[in-house]
Amino acid sequence: MNWDVVEVRPESGGILFVRFKDGLSGKIELRPEQLTGVLAPLREPALFQQAFIDMGAVAWPGDIDLAPDAMYKEIARNNAAVVVTTGRRI
């Protein structure tokens, strides 16, 4: 699928840089209030920095992953700009 992640780089402040199979790339911010339930462990910076790619999705140890299609749509909607979920540009 076009939204398969081929590169992920965790940055400070809960920000992920992702690049997709079709070349689309951008940044997504995971705010602390979004990190609840199974995502709550990602509030720990050391764990957040361990992001890796698993079958086209961004994942972390402990069976934590994010839906790549949602990230793709968010970045594409903003013309592949640097995007964060707060609407701010970084």
C-alpha cells in the first residue's frame, strides 16, 4: 500500500518523522493527552525513541503500533507539509 512506512525517526517532544512508500513524508506530533490506553507507555521518552517499522506500520516494543493510513491522510491533507496534530507547524 502507498501508506506503508519505509522510514521513521522519533524526535523529541513526541514528534515522529515518517516517510511512506510513495515518497510522501512529514511529521506527526503525539501529544501526551493522546497517549492513553495501550499508547500510554509512549509517554516515556526512552520508549518513544525506540520506534521501528513493523510490516509497514510504526511500532514500539510491547506490541504498540500506529495505523499508517491515518498518518498518511493527515500528512497528505496538508500537502506533505510538516504537520502536527495541534495544527501548528514546526
